[in-house]
Amino acid sequence: MSESDVSAIITEVEAQEAELVLPTFTNDDAWRLGSLLVELAVERDLPVTIDIRKGTQQVFHAARPGTTPDNDSWIKRKVRVVYRFGASSYLVGLRAKAKGTDFNADHGLLFQEYSAHGGAFPVRVAGVGIVGVVTVSGLAQQDDHALAVEALRELAEAPPRV
């Protein structure tokens, strides 16, 4: 991937993060988001594990056929990146790549604890900031990221429930 490709993807991901800010994020919203992700994964027969957190509480988790406990490890490491750096795990990794640095070495973080690979996306609420994380694990990092964004966008565009 060329330097200009990385730069273009960074710009795209930054725009996604600016766009995808929700008015609220309840446990019921987390359930809807997780259910959307499961529906998409079933329709496309994707071997993914899906995880949604509000703060430190895991409020949704599903593992499709073809996944392993290793996906849960990836999820934990990606989630830590979002909470520590305030951006999607994909964006954090892309920024390191753009600088030509190794993310873990640059920050003195163990790979077993932090992974700046795509798939964990911050759940932001307007006027509040990051309140949770939606994570997909099992595909190539850009595809994990894209699936999380697709479902979050669908949730954001859905009419409010009363």
C-alpha cells in the first residue's frame, strides 16, 4: 500500500469517526447493533466474533462458526487501543504505518495487550464522547472495520425508537 493510499484511508476513517456519533447509546441500542452485525454475518456467511461494550461492561457478544477463542483475544487487544487512544484500532494502526513506525514499539506496549489492527470502532454519543466500543474479529482488518462501520451507520440512520 502506497503512502498516498494510507493517507487517503486515514482521511476516510477520520470522516467515518466524525460522522458516526449517536444521540444516545443504551443497552438496547447495543443489542440492536449486535443483532445487525450478526444478521450481516449470517447473510454473508462470515466467520466473525462480535463484541460490544459500554464502558468496561460487555453488553453483547456472539461468535459465528469458524471463529476460535483467539478472536476474543484480538477483541480485547483492539478494544484497549480504542479506549487508550480515543480512535478506532484501524485508524491508530494506519497512523503508525503512515509514520513508518511499529505501533507497539513506538508506544512501549506489548502486542499481547494492544493491537492496532482494524475492527474496533469507538461508539460516540453527541456531547459525551466515547461511551463504548463495537468490535468485529475474524476477517482481514479492513473488512472487520468496514463491517463494524456498516452496522453502526445503519443503527445511526434508523428512526428513533419510542
